[in-house]
Amino acid sequence: MKYKRVLVKISGEVLAPVGGSGIDIDRLNRVGEELAALARKKIEVAVVIGGGNIWRGTPASESGFDRVTGDYMGMVATVINALALQQALEKLNLTTRVLTSIEMAEIAEPYIRRRAIRHLEKGRIVILAGGTGSPYFSTDTAAALRAIEINAGVILKATKVDGVYTADPLIDKKAKKFNHITYLKTINLRLKIMDSTALSLCFDNHIPIVVFNLNKQGQMLKIVQGEKIGTTIS
């Protein structure tokens, strides 16, 4: 295996039904199967999950909603998704732990770096919810921060397209795909694969990012095994 410990970033939209919001159970179970394939190969897996299928704070703030309140609502949405993913994984007989950056003692453990690492060492899938715990930071930034803290070898950025393109390939059919791109070029071209704060953190701490299509079965495991899939940002 190319990587022993990985952090998987999953957007909330991946869990939503086509054209809708909320959680599609079939999609949730497919995500669980992909993560299970890694765990069964003894890869240490941490997951940062978004909440955009339930609530998006930034668009709400643009409509006049208080930004801080909206961001905290988004953090709570990530906890809902984390609990759903935990259920999907435990149905596959995998041991999991949900850790949150906002205290919710009845349903999840508080995020403590050493505790998260210990869970990973014991072979548990660690689901990290609540973003960074602070408003104005995206779950992409949370993924970069947590990857650095737990010493992950790579961030696997799950999307609906098979890499980074010069434009949105679902809209612009002439968009060209990058097999590799640097952090700085990604920022300078304003490619909306991750926000600039997340990319800067990865750049400063030498954490590679692999962007891939989660809808294609088995891609995540192939990346960990060293196959060239999607786009690598480094």
C-alpha cells in the first residue's frame, strides 16, 4: 500500500438524492462500502464529512442570514451525516468512532488529537464532524487541518467528477483535466476544488491531495494501492 493512514474528505452533497437534499440511503451505503474496502486492507481511515446536503451557511448568509449562526448550523448538519455514516459502516461490521469539534457528549466523543490517533491505531474508522468548530472555516479547511494533526499521508477528496479541470466539466465540455497540478496553480487559477485556506495548509505541510470520482466503484482503494487516478495536487 502506498499510504498507511488516509483522510477522506466527503462532501454532504455526495449523500443527497439526485436533485434533492437530505440523505439517500443507497448512496450512503455505497460510500460505506468504499470506506470499508480500505479498512479491510488494514488502512487507517479518518473521514471528514460536510453538511451541504442539509444546510449551507454561506448561501444563507448571502441572503441576509447571520453568517456565524449559519455556520454553526452547518456544523450540526455534519454531525447528522457523521451519525448516518457510522450506522452504514457498523452494518458492515466495522468499528467506528464519531468525534466532534463541538461537544455533544450523548452522541459522540469530543475531538482530541491523541484520542483520534489512538482510535486509528486500533483499526477503528474515525469520523470527524463539526468542521473546525469555528465559523468562517469550511469543512475542506477542517480536512486539511485534521490531516496534518493526525499525520495522514494523503487527503482523498471525493467528488462527482474524476479530477480537477480547467472549468466545470459538467457545464463546459471543452474543459481539460489535469493529471497533476501544484497547490499554487490551483489557487492562482481559482479552481473551486478546495478553498484557498485548505490548499495553503496542505502546501505548507506537504500533504498531497488526490481528487477522484466517488461514483466510480473501487477508485479509493486503487489510489491507496498506488494507481494513478484522478488529479493529484502537490
